[in-house]
Amino acid sequence: MSEASLLAFLVGLLAATLRVATPLLYATIGEVYSERSGVLNLGIEGVMFLGAFVGFAAAAQAEAAGWGAYLWVGLVAAMISGLLMALLMALLSVTLGLNQHVAGLGITLLCTGLAMFGFRLVFGERPVLPRISPFSQLNPFPGTPILDPLLNQYLLTYLAFLVLVPASVWVLYHSNFGLQLRAVGENPEAADAAGINVFRIRYAALAISGVLMALGGAFLSLAQLGAFSPGIVAGRGWVCIALVIFARWDPLRAMFGALLFGGMFALQLRLQTQGFQLPYEVLLALPYLVTILALAVAGRHAPYPGAYLKPYRRE
Amino acid sequence: MTTDEVPAVRMRGIWKRFGTVVANRGVDFDLRPGEIHALLGENGAGKSTLMRILYGLYRADAGTIAVNGAPATIRSPHDAIAHGIGMVTQHFALVSPMTVTENVILGCDQRIRLDLKAAQQQVSAAADRVGLSIDPRALVKDLSVGQRQRVEILKALYRQARVLILDEPTAVLVPQEVEQLFATLRRLRQEGVSVVFISHKLHEVMQITDRVTVMRAGEVVGAAETSRVTPTDLARMMVGRPTIGVIKPRTISAAQPQAALQLEGVSARNNKGLPALRNLSLEVRAGEILGVAGVAGNGQTELAQVIEGVRPVTSGRLLVCGQDITNAGPRRAMDAGVGRIPEDRHESVVGAMSVAYNMALEHLDEFTRSGLIDRRRLRQHAERLIGQYQIRARPDDPIRTLSGGNMQKVILARVLDRNPRVIVVSQPTRGLDVAATEYVRGKLVEQRQKGAAILLISEDLDEILELSDRIAVIYEGEIRQILDAGEATLEALGLLMAGLRR
């Protein structure tokens, strides 16, 4: 490989990394909000899947109706579906105080079923998967030498890295809501005694998490693929659960975690197309193996929130 | 102060039930402005429940509350704070990975942005105003218990509390810290703050309070100006009869010359891998009680676990009646004659199992015939112990349904019935009522007379002073000094417990 083509390869790899990392970043930061408040939201995989479906279905309908902003209709619809599922999760795990593992897995199963059923209902049996024309990539500085492919990204990618991450850092560490959220996740008894409504904070945290998870899912169907398929999320939600621990519940570190996984995913794709002499199944497993490895190294002394997994009860 | 003044707090006819237990039965309580008011009573008398209702942590089943003469509905601490009521609970409500400032302002600031710099200055100023010295940037987890208590008081005052409830505030403090706390309370009284001081320690009530309300079994049995009553009056009101106290046969020294338990230069680590015991040596002779005094968290838990054989030692030797059981495990320790009464009684029983099983748990092999448990023998054994130790339970009751006192008696029976040569006992009367406390202490003294070597670990200094022949003070994993019971005073112990050498 010549120097120029190596550079092009690396820039292309980095550009793909940002794309692959985007949905992970939305969902991981969503999970950070919910876990920082003391609730493990295992609905993540299902909510991403539901978000991907609802976003796609709404956009497809709006596109068929000839609406110009059909993709934004899809995005808003996905966020609403995520919000509703988050409220259900909150009802089960916060108000009723059920086991968070069971409630979260239940939500994931429910969402998966709903999305598959909805897909049949809306699109019926078809020989080819329905498609929409997805979000296009945009480049704020067109014609930049070498870096052009890197800057050519989806708006949602720019929003994730340049708005969501700094905004979440600000919310968690520089706002009163963030202070209360962290206090509720560390010691709800103390927060309650300080006059904070523990339940309201946890509902808010879960609502944020649901919306962000659904956005992550909708990115897949509305931007990356322009289609919906049953395997669209492919365990990304579970990866995010690991990334949150890897990130030690910090939005900035979550970004690096998402980039690490995204990088591995992009790399294995490229290695596959380069005709690398390894069974493709091994390459496919690579990002997941790296996630486990990173978790084993970084997660051993992870500072779990003090009230992680504990429903709050008075008396 | 006139008596027709509007009370700062007036509670009338407060009822509270927990399941079948009635914690408050029609309680009336008045708090005057600018007074320190003792709420006195045994454990379980309903003092904390009443105050938790006032602070909105519990909801009363019936009754009314008025603050400064106006009826008040208090459904949560949020409401209580709005009425100018603050409470320092026994288990501090602090978020330990956060700073003092973050803890103090938590929930107070309704603005969106968190301005920590400005908050730090405000917290500093508030602390200076009442003479509480505390670094606003320190992390709570790095603070001592006394300092944490100051953060809690500061939290309440920062929320403009005019009524401050302190639930057993001195239980966790060494005597010098108690003096400091009392100085703060006097200063608050001058500023017109009303203080409710929940306690069961008579001398503290006599020392610091202006008025006292005594509770027993969920009811108020009397209220008076502190200066007009004697400790004996209060004690009689508290328990409904004059206190007896355990009569320790001090005249007869049961101690025999040979050491039954010896620790030689023992070091061990705690669960976090940090040194918990440092080159600790001590001896307990047959027929004596050696009390171990210290502020919680100075290695007491690890000391007990080392002797019980459930925590490995990193260096040093452990001998029971001359037999080396260093790192030999709990079974060998038990066989060598160690009996254990651990600090958390819920952890030393299996809650869902019956009293009979729990009584045999440590020696199930003796109740086994050809691999099967002999239920008849199990039952006979349980019935005998229940009779002997006056336990109010049946052999088949799940042990978690027993009261604290009866559960402790089961554990006591399980251990003492085997007449162990060495007994390691931690916090034996924590949370027990007066009658059960007296019973447990009496049984320990009885074992001493029979020649057992008893290592008594307790945070209750009165208990240590009452029972011990000698007292060892533990500080940061070392025995600082061993005193004869005759020469030990509260003050001397307090200084040693605080890490000061004489």
C-alpha cells in the first residue's frame, strides 16, 4: 500500500468509525442517564429496535403521502415511542419497584414483538424489503483535501458528537438537575431527606434514556440503511450496556467507548472487503470480543452508582 | 419563657402502626421555641418514629401537627423543610462520593445552573456563622463520623431550619466530640433554634436539655423541666420500674492465671485490602472479660473475624488454650473452643429456617444419623434451650419472625450451651430493650464465673465499663492501651479512642 492510499484508508476508516459509533453513542449516553439515577435499563436493545421500526414506518408513510420532512416525522415518532417505553419501564421499576433485570428484559421482549408485529401490519408480506431514501450526508467544509470523507457525515452524527456529548457533560456535572440525578443514584435516602423527589428524578432520567435509545435505533433505519430489517440492531443495545461500565458512567468516556467499538466494527468490515484470510465470522465477532476485553480491563474496579439496581422505598 | 407562648411544634394524638406493632399510640408532643428538648426512652419506645413523622419520613395513621400555631400537612421531608424543620437521622443521609458543598446544597437550589464556587462560599459562611469548622470542598467519604454529623447539621441550617431534630446524635461520637456537639447546640439555642434531642442516655439529657419528654411503649409517660427532675425519676419513667443493672461480682475475681486466648503480633487486612489490624497482641485469661473499646471502624470487626477463623491473618499467631489455630478456618476455631456471637445477629442466623435448625446450625453433624437429620433430637434440643434461656418462641417458628431480643437469646443459647472456653462477642445488646439487655449481660457474666475467657467488643462504653475486668482500647488496628476496669474513666477512654496517647 502506498503512503497516499494508506492515508486514504485511514481517513475512510475513521469516517466509517464515526458513522458506526453514532447509534451507540446515543444509546450509551441514554443508558448513562438512567444508570446514574440508579436504574439499569435493559429495555435498551428493544427500545432501539422499536425506535428503528417506528421511525422507519412513520417516515415511509409520510414519504408516501408526499411530505417533504418525512424523515423528521420518523425521527419524532421514534422519540415518542422511546419515551412511552421509558415511562412503562419507570412504572415497573420505579413506581412498582420490580426487579430491574426482569422489567428491562420484559420491555425488550415487548418492543421486539411490537416492532415485528407492526412491520407485518404496516408493510405486509413483501418479496423485497421496503425502502425509503434516507438522510443524506452533509459536509460543512466541502472540498477539504484528504479529510473530505471524514467531514462528510450525517447531521445526526454531528449532533451526537458535538452537541449531545458536551450537553450531557454539562447536565450531569454543571446543572442542579445533574447533581440531583447523581445523588438519587448514589443514595436515594439522602436525596429524599434533602427534599428531592426521588421518583420524579428517576422518571426524568428514564425518559431521557428512552428518547436517546430510540434515536440511536432510528439512526440505523433512517440514516445508515434507509430500510428496516429484523436484524437491524444486532445486539448493539447489549454492547452499550458494556460501554456504560467501560465509560464509568461518564458521557465523555462513553464517546471514546463508542469510538473504540465503532472503530473495530469499521475495521472488520474493511478487512472483509480487503479479502483478509480469516473466516468472516471471526471478523464479525471482533468488535464484540474487544468490548468484552475492554470491559474486563476497565470494568474490574468500576465505581457503580451506590443505588444501582435498588428500587427506592420509603418506610 | 412563658408557657402560653405559641409552641414551635405541636403534635396531637399521633398514631402509627407497622403491621401488628403499634409504634405510637396517641402521642402528644410540644416543642417550645428556642429550647433543647430531650425525647427520652428505651429502644423501641417510639421516639424515632414520632420524629420521623414530624420530618415526613413516615406518615402518621392519625393525628395533627401544627408548626408555630398553624396546622401543617407534612407528607415528605420536602414539606418538613418548607416548614423550617430539619432532621439528622441516625444513619446519616449523605452522598459519600460527593463534596460537603454538594451535599449541603442538594435539593435547595431551584436554578438550572449549578454554581459550585458561589455555593462553596455560602456554605463556608453558613458554617462560620454557627461555629462549625468544616472544609466545604472535602469529600464526605473522607470525613470522620463527627465531621459528617456537622455536615448534616449544616445541611439543616442551610435550609433555614428553626427546628432541628437529632436522633441519638452522641451514639457515634467519642466524648470529646460530644462536648463539641453540645457547644454547637448551645449556640443554636442562643440563635433561637429549637432542638429535639432523641436519646436514651440520662446523663446527657441532664447535661444539655431544658425540658424532657419521656416515652415508653409508644406512649408519652411524662414531660418536665429537666432541672426539676432527677436521673432516677427519669429512669423510673423510662422503664416503668427502677433500673437494676447487672450486678457484677467484682469481689470475686474469677480470672485464672493461664491465658485462654492469645494473639501475638496479629496483622490482617479489611475487605478493601487495606491494613485493618497492625501487629496486635492481647491475652484473655480464663474467667475474665476483656472489653475492647473503640470508635466503630478501627478494626473491631476484623479482630472478631480473625479469632472466629473467617478472616486470614497476614502475620502473627493466634492461640486458643495453647493450641495454634492461626489461619485454620472457622471449623478448627470452633473445635478448639471458640464460641462466637457476631455483631450482626441477622447474619448469624438463616432467617427462613426454624428456631430449632438455627440452634443446631453450627453442629448439625451431632444431629445427624446415617446421613439424615434426626428431627426428634433437633426438636428436643430446641425445647430444652427455649426453656433454659426463656425464649419466647416455638421450635418451628422461622427465626426471622422473632424479636431482636429473642433472636439474640437463640444465638446466645446456641453458643453458651456448649460452654466454650473462649467467647468472642460483638455488640451483644445493640438494639435490645432494657430487659433483654440485662438478660444478655447477666448470661455473659455467668459464663465468666464458669471460667470462660470473654472478648467483649462494644461501641457502648457504659456496657464495656459495666462488664469488663480489663479494657483494651483499639485505635486504627492497634491496641493503644489496656486499663484495669478500676482505673478506667469515660474521659480516659475517650482520649484513647480518639487516638491521643496519655
